[in-house]
Amino acid sequence: MTGLADEPRAEPSQRLEARDGASATLERNPQGETLVLRGAGGRLLVEHDAATGRTVVHVPAGELRVEAAGDIHVRAARRLTLEAGDALTLEAPERARLLADDASLVARAVAATADHLVVAASALEVQATQLVERARDVFREAEGLAQTTAGRMRVLVRGTYQLLGKRAHLEAEEDVKVDGQRIHLG
């Protein structure tokens, strides 16, 4: 006796076929059932593994479009991954939102263009080797302390430089130099 009688046997597959040759087959094997949808010519389109619950849509050539007159919702209990071999584009004519407890963007270069940009944060930290800012006018306001710590500091002004305050304190560990055609004190 070979013991083959004790091994599970695959039940015969069930197949439905359309006039154009497209078919749906329920394939049974000892590991479980797989539902397979093939296009005309036998090209694999969809396979669903009932044992694992995994469904795969195959598009070996051409493109895949999902279009709806209403909303489209995609939901994953754990993770949703979008992966593109060349480029990924997300477009919305009115509004786009990303809601997450934690989000990160990793890229070699990022360019953002907007008519109006608002950043609201309890803390904002920028780390860069070099920071270049260009604007026609810059206004900054701090209710408490505004502090700059630098190895050296230079302010270049083409026109008038004004420093206004209720009190001013200038202190140097070494020399203080004031140079001008006229210097008014008091």
C-alpha cells in the first residue's frame, strides 16, 4: 500500500466561460480554494485565495482605471501601500487632506508652491546646513523672547536701520566700534 488513499484529494475545478472566452474558475486543491478570473485568450485578471483572503488584480499590459460617478473608498485594516515604478500623482481640484497621528516625507528634493501657506504647530524646528530666505517684506513677532545664537552675525541694510525699544543694552567683551559721518548721542 502506498498511502495515497490517506492524502487529501483535490476536488475537480468548476468553470464558467463567457462567449468571448473569458472565464471564471474555482480551483480546488489540498491547500484550499482559489477563484480565478481570466480574460479572453486566457490572460489572468483576478485571483482570490480563499485560505489567505488575498485577492490580486493583474494588469500585465495597458492600464487599470477605477472610475465612479460617486465616491470611491479604499480601506485597509492595517496598511495601505501605493507604489509606483516612475511617478505618483494625487490630484484634487478643490481640497486634499492627510490625517495621521505621525507622518513623514522622505525625498531627495521637495518643492511646494502655494498662493497662501499656513503652518500651525506647538513647536517648529528647522535643521539645515544652509538656510536662505527671500521675501519682499518679512514680519516676525514674538510675545516672549526672540533669541539668535550665532558664531558671527552681520546685518546688511541698503537704507535706514532702526532699532526701537523701551530700553537698549549693548555689551561686548572686547571693543565696540561706532563709525559714521555724524554720531548723535542723547
